[in-house]
Amino acid sequence: MMDEWTVVTVIAVLAGLMTSVIKPIINLNGSIIRLTETVNTLQKNIAGLTSKNDETHEKLWRKNEEQDIKLNQHETRLQIVERRL
């Protein structure tokens, strides 16, 4: 038969085993939560950058078109001046 100290020893071993398993699981859960929050923040930042990137490209293309128009006007003026000479 098991005496009282054997029961106490078994309970102590089980408690130690549970502690050694539960503590890493709790730490892992905390790490997963922090990583999830970080990924969500990164997704929001990337979405904002994408939006700003689209706006900047739009401005660049508008400026490029304006410069193309001016360049064509200058080319026309040069052709007119060259014909006069």
C-alpha cells in the first residue's frame, strides 16, 4: 500500500510537472499576443504607405505630363524660330 509520504511525493511531482508545462505555455501565449499586435500595426503602416505611394505617383505623373506639354511648346517655338532664320 501507499503510505502518506508516497502520496505527497506523487502530488509534488505532478505539481512540478504541471508548473514546468504550464509556465512555458503562458509565456508562449504572451509572445503570440505581442507578435499579433505587431503584425497588425505593420499591416496598418503598410496600408498607409501604399496609399501615400499611390498619391505620390499620381503627383509625379501629373508633373511629368505638365513638363511634356511645356517641352512640346518649346519645341514648337524652336521650330518657328528656325524657319525664320
